[in-house]
Amino acid sequence: MEVIGYLNNSDLLLEDEKGIAVIGGSSYVLSLGDRVYLHNPIDIDAKIYAVKISFSNVDHCMLHDDEIQIKFEGCHESLKQYVQQTTVH
């Protein structure tokens, strides 16, 4: 999945051909165009996954291990609902 935007509380918006996701908890500072590859679940209930990250500023030539939490997965329409539910108005 590719980083396509930022949300509140340093959450990141990712997208691929399957849909869109909101993640948080990375040990790295990710930028637009960086890629996150989901691997094994570490804690299914908490939605924490082992991931590999590649950075666009070095042409994705290396992979770095990390752990992230998936806070949302779905389509663009359900993302709008998620943002409205999680944003303080």
C-alpha cells in the first residue's frame, strides 16, 4: 500500500488496488509515496501487524521492518464515515 495522505494524530492514509487504510504507530516518519507491505499479524484483536516499509526518496531500494496498527480498512465512502466518527467537531 502506498502512503497517499495524513490524518489527525499522525495517522497515515494508505491506498492500493484493494482499497484504503488508516494506520498508526510506525517507528518511522513516512512520507507521501512511501510503501507499506503488510505481513504477519502480531495481535489480531488490536490489529497490529508486522510490516516492511520502503521509502520513495531512495527509490524503494531497501525494506525496513516495523509494526503498525490498522485503524481502518475499506473503501473511499466508508472512509468518509470513519473520519466523521473519529473527528472532534
